[in-house]
Amino acid sequence: GWLTGLTTEPVHREGGSGEELKLSQEMQSKISSLRNELEQLQIKVLQERDKYQQSSQSSTAVSSVPAFSVNDKFTLNKDDASYSLILESDVPLDLLDVDKNSAVVSFSSCDSE
């Protein structure tokens, strides 16, 4: 992700002769502590990402979609210039009918074989 910070303090302070002034010790320590915090957060994000990847690949994962097989066939019938889409699955499918649809939907019960 991106990290954006806003401040009213100028990033570079210039003296009267045009040379840049060094940041105060307090400002340098603040910057180094923020850099350390950012590095720790990046490490934590990587660890949590790895943990999520491992947990999402397990069979008891909450956010993963269970795997199921679908056999599909999409063929053109040259005689009447129509397409036929056949979906076969071992889980029930819900097909939604919409207005201005010329499709004919037929359902058959699941066969365990």
C-alpha cells in the first residue's frame, strides 16, 4: 500500500546563504523511529499475508470457495442457427431469467452417477 504524510513543517530549511540546514536531533530521531515502525509494519504485513495464504489453502478455510467440478459444453446448432449451453455439476445451480431473453431453460435432477 501507499503511505502519505502531511506536515506544516518545511522538509528542507534553508539558511540565509542558501545552504540547507541540517535537521535537528529531535527531528532525526522522529524520522528514524517512523522508519523503524514502517519496517516493522511491512514485516507484519508479509507475515499476515503468508498466514492468510496458508489458511486459505486448507480445507477448513472460511474465505475460500469450495472446489467443485463443472462440465460445460457450448455448441452451435447449424440447422436453426442457435447455441446450446450445457452445464453439468454435482451441486445445484440457480439460473436467473431476465426480461427480453429468448433462452429456453430446462432443468434435470442431479444423478449421483
